[in-house]
Amino acid sequence: MRGMDVARVLTFFSFTYKRELYSCAVVRWFDTIGDLPNEDTGMWVVQPAHNNNNTPHISIIHIDSIYRAAHLIPVYGTQVVPAQHHHHQTYDIFHRFYVNKYADHHSFEIAF
């Protein structure tokens, strides 16, 4: 994806160290599945990344390293999504996502 990575921002925070303000984000990383976009959709597929001990790959990054928002579409299976599913649970319930290059002109031009 042109050297870019996908991450979910969990929270933003800032702190001061030696009179310098640092604005940061706690992120959960996603791994790209495959070396090419999905053949049918033309979109990259990602999944939540895990460390060697199977814990989520979470990091703290400076907000200046965030380029732009990405629109992720769940890769739906063959089963119906439960009625009690809420939109804020999507990243926790689904295991793979399409990176939507069709969300807007900038997404298409920048990442693809």
C-alpha cells in the first residue's frame, strides 16, 4: 500500500517533557493480507495484528505520523450479523477488513 500501514486509533493523549508538548495516539496495528489488493474488489485486505504471544499489537505514536483516516469495510461471512451488534463493536467482531479506496478521491489517489 505504497509503504503505508493501517492502524486503529484507540485514544489520543499528550504530555509535556522538558517543556516540550508531545501529542500522541495509542494505536492498534493491522497487517496486510497478501502482496496485492483483492482480485474481485481491487481493495487491500487487512486484519488486526498480533505479537508473538498472541496479544494485540499496540503502540504509541506521535500524531504527526498519522497521514489520514482510512475507511475499513468488514469482510462479511455467510452468516447474518446478529441484531444485537452495535456499530462501535465492528472492529472487535470482524476479523478482516477491506481498505476502501473508493471512499473519496484522496483515498484513491494517495494509497492506491
